[in-house]
Amino acid sequence: MATPGTAILLVTANVGTLFDDTENLQKNWLREFYQTVHAQKPQFLSLHCQEVGGKNYEASMSHVDKLVKDLLSSDAMKEYNRARVYLDENYKSQENFTALGSFYFLHESLKNVYQYDFKAKKYRKVTGKEIYSDTLESTPMLEKEKFPQEFFPESKSSRKGFIRTRWCITDCAFDLVNIHLFHDASNLIAWESSPSTYSGIRQKALSYVLNSITDHRYEKVPYFVFGDFNFRLDLKSVVEVRLFQWTVDRENLTYKSHQITQKVVLQIEKKLFDYFNQDVFRDNNGIALLEFDKEISVFKDRLYELDITFSPSYPYSEDSSQGKQYMNTRCPAWCDRILMSHSAKELLLKSENDERIVMYDSIGPNICMGDHKPVFLSFRLAAGAGKRCQPSEKIYRETTL
């Protein structure tokens, strides 16, 4: 008996470091990604990428084409006969450049999928494979925006922003939003207050996105927001609660243990978070630290997230032989997330015992995938759930000619 509902797979991946080591990291990444696709067998696959082209994007953008070609033409993806790829590659336009990439793949078994044209305010049937890049601002099938500069005045070359697309599958409409929020520029500043200054900046930016996608320009539909939120643990609380038995030399933030003959157990600098025992972030997937993961709580009335059971997704070593080692640059945190509106939660199909048929996890937990582990949400879309969006016969004819 066939499993009911439509199989959906949402994946978020900050791919910036893949372009620094295409020979090793990118091969690892693609292999683990394809294994996840094979295991989950989605009919609709959405991959949201951040930092496409890497940190040195002017030199690395040429490697993006190879990644796209691999994703579109590999044997692992041969049953996905329709695709839409949106790449913000126009780095020469600094006022608009976000380095975001949104990939959508449709399995041959999935019939009559429609994408929303924001300009015409109509759904259009998705056929064939199409790639859009450079000036996405002129593409009516999405909305893209870079955050206003005043959101983060410290960063002169911020690439943070969001891309929104809208889809209709089995007569159900929903938005998919690719997002990249601001990072912690300095551990020292992040440590100064609870919540940190950076947390406030991210809160402002995420509120901006949620207000934008729920304003009155278009019909309101359920939405999934997934990307690199750069959510961090409340650093001041982590240090003070976790390290309460230690004294601190406040000149250079060096923590010493009375119990280990004054051994330095933690050292914090602007871009250094050197803790003597990384196991605290790995034991039981670091779940004990979720009490310090507070940034999403501000949005509990607007956003829902399934329980996190995977290790902090950032910052992993970029050494291709080190799959589980964290870098000592930042306090590990769950930066990469998949969030949804409360109305979107109702789209997730439930099983007979009322349990949701879902999986929320990271990809490649033991394999080096770059400094971020991709995170995925797999679920089945309940038939007839949510807002119905069946296009009219007129639009059927327009889009199939």
C-alpha cells in the first residue's frame, strides 16, 4: 500500500567553504547529499544554499557552475525531470548581492506542480529545467531582497538577505524562504551582554522578513523559512552557568580551573573560542546546551520548529579528514535551521497514532561537509491541507502551450 501524501524534503546548507576545496569538500558534500535524497525519496526537493561562490566569490564563482551541473545531471538525480535554480551571482551589484542559491527539483512521479508569478499574480505550471542567475530582481517567479545597510552598520560588505518563492502542490499553496542572517562579528562583544547585541540585530532582520512575507500584497499562505539564521547560544550565560566554578581573568577572558591546578580551560578572543573539551558539544548531540539557544523564543507566536536532536551545525573543521571536530573560532551553535509558520505545521501529515511522519536532522554527521553541516526536514504533505490553489483552466492553457 502506497504511503499517503506527497514526500517533501527541505534542505539548508551554507556552502561557502565548498569552493575553497572543490576536490575534497565538494565531493564529500555531494555524496552525503545524494545519500540523503536516496534515503528520503522526496517527490519535491528544495535546497536552500547560502554563501554561494564562497567567501572569495570573485575568484570562486566559476566553480558554482560545476556544482549546479553536478546537481542537475548526476545519476542520483536522474528521476527529477523538472528543476528551477535561482542563483544570486551578481557580486558586482553590491547593493543587491546576497550570494543565495535556491534549488528546486521535481520527481517524475509528481504531477501538476505550479509556481507563483509574483508580477502576474498567477500560478504557472513547472515544466523542464531552468536556471536563473545574475539579476534575479527582474525574475517574476521570486522575491529577493538584501537587508538594508542600517541593519548592520559594522559590516560594509554584508551579503545577508532572503529569497522567497511560492509553490502549489496537490492544490496546497505554501512559501519557501531562503534566509541568511547576520553573524557574530566578535566573540568579545557577544559575551558582553545577555542577550547579545548581535541577537538583537538578527531579531530585527527576521522580523523584517516575516513582516514582508505576510503583508497585504499577496494572499497569505503557510510558509517555511530555512537557511543560515546564525542563531548563537547566549554566550554570556553559557560561560557563566557552565563555568560557574571557575575564575576569570577579565583582561583576556582566560578561564582557569581551581580543580585542575589553574589549567586554562577556556580562552575567548574576537575570533577565538578555545574550550579544552569539545565533548560537551558532542555528548548526546549537545542537547543539554539547548537551554542557551534562546533566539527563536522571541518568535514563538509566529514560528514553529521541530525538536532538535542533532549536534550544533557550526563551526566544523574544514579539514576534509575531520568530520566531527569543531574549529576553535566560535562557540558551537545551531545556526542552520528549518522553521515554519504554525499554519505550515498543519500541512505535515500525521500517522495513524497521531505522530507526525517527519525527520529533522543534519547531513553527514561524521563526514566533513565544510564549516556548516547541512540540515534537512523530511515530511509528507497532507493531501487537501492548507489553502487550496488549484489554477484555473485558463492558466492551464497558458502554461502548457
